[in-house]
Amino acid sequence: MSAFLDGKSILITGGTGSFGRRFVRTVLTENDPRRVVIFSRDELKQYEFNQELGPDPRVRFFIGDVRDRDRLLRAFDQAEIVVHAAALKQVPAAEYNPFEAVKTNVYGAQNVIDAALDRDVSLVIALSTDKASSPINLYGATKLVSDKLFVNANAYAGSHQTRFSVVRYGNVVGSRGSVVPLFRGLAASGRIPVTDERMTRFWITLDQGVRFVIDSLERMHGGELFVPQIPSMRVVDLARAIAPDARIEITGIRPGEKLHEEMISVDDARRTLAADGFYVVQPDAEWWTQSGRPLGWDGAVPVPEGFRYTSDANTQWLSIDQLRAMVDA
């Protein structure tokens, strides 16, 4: 791994979530940061994670909520890099508690932006989701708003040197809310429910997600939306990988659920470059072209006319054996 994070003061919101824990472990193991601040609202998760990590003078735990701007201002003091991973992400919960999702995912995003500017943080990268592209549920809609806030925060940074970018990727193997524990729990019953036999999803491991975020921090200029080139899988294949002897029962698509996921829409594709292993959606804004920022990366080329990056039209697919190896890892 690059030495880019060595000597840096790093803060991660949502630091006790699935991504946050893996990010912290990776950075502490493979880099030598000056300080890592784990910002989250759950004191029990902080205690448990602290026990797992053991004594480390580089680590700080900071209880707080991204809804609380003043608390963020205190936490961001001396931070050089911020990774924003805090979110309410359960689709049914967001549908039933819509404004709670707005307060965390939208107001919280703006609070992170304001605190980063006021504390002169150098780099901020926010985690997004494939559900933010052409959203049909509230969670996806709030994350689309969040993406817009972070991208356009570069326009009003003024004299501040703070730069903001976004990383968007698909379903994460084994993360909180993943379908993998559900399928495993039902395997012994001999019955696995799948909403639609045609359903496809993008698939990425926690390690791949963490490394893509770190790579994006190093390559960002401010304003980009980075999307990794990752494989797709069929949900029925995942069910067969986890419970090969179980009967698959088709239950019907749930409210707010897509048949196939999308990470780059046909409209965003007009501003998208394909690089080695990732796509870059460039901002549709005058400040981007007038800022003097490089408008490309080594070997990056515009995607073809009419391009869409969707899980059903992907060129990379995971087999049942590959899925089984991933979930068993």
C-alpha cells in the first residue's frame, strides 16, 4: 500500500460500522498515521472496538453524531483527512422514518462539509451507494443529495484548501445489513427467499472497498465521483452458493427495491472517464473546467455514447464457486 497516509491525522465518521472498522484496521496495520480518530455515536461499539484494537497511542475514540455540527467542529480539530462513512442505510427503516434519514444523510453531510471547511481539513471523501444513481427509495435519494452536496462543496470553499470527493460502490460482502447472514441463517431450514430470480447486484468485499477509498484519496483533485469497476452477481447464484441444497422461493420485489442496480446513469456517462479499474464522473460545473484541475488521469478515456453502468449489463460476473469463496473468506 502507498505511504500516502503515513504521518497524517485521519478521522472517520461512522468509525465503528463495518467499513469503518476495516478501514481503521487497514490503516493502522499497513500505514503509520500520526492519529486516527474514530467518530461514532454508539458508546458500546466504541468500547468493544477499543478492546479489539488494544492499546495504541495513535487511536482516539470520539463519541458524537454527524447531526451535531458543534461536536463535529470539536472532533475535526487538527484533522487533515476525513472519511465520511456515517449514514442511516437500511432501506425499510428509511422508508418508515424518512426524516430521520434526511437528518443523518443530508443534514449530517452538510455538517461534515461545514466543519471540514471551518477546521481547514485538507481532504474529505464521502461514501455513497449504487442506490444513489436514479434512486427509487428514500435512502438512495438522501445519498444522491449527499453526493451533490459534497461535489459542489468545492465551489464555495473560497480561500480554504479543502477538497471534497465521493466514492460510490455496490453491495458489500458481509457488511451490516448484508443478505449473506440472512441466507446463512436460513440455510438449515431448507428454504431461501429471493424476491426475483432475475435480480442482480454489484458485489465488492470490505477490503476492496477500503483500498478503493484510500486509492481515491490519493488520486482525487476535488469534485470527482469515483466508481470502481467491480463484478456483478445473480442473487439466486448467491443463494445457491450459501445453501446449495435449499429450495429457492420467489417472494416478489419489495417496495423501494430495484431489479438491477446502477452506479452510473446514461446522463452521468456524458461526463464519465474510464480509467484502469475505475470510472470517474466529473462535475457538470463551470468551476471544474475553470479551476485548472487536470481533466483526466493516465490512460483515462471518455466512455462510449449511451453507456450505463448497471449490474445486469456488466461485463464481469461472479460464478457460484467464486461467490462461495468470497462469503467463506
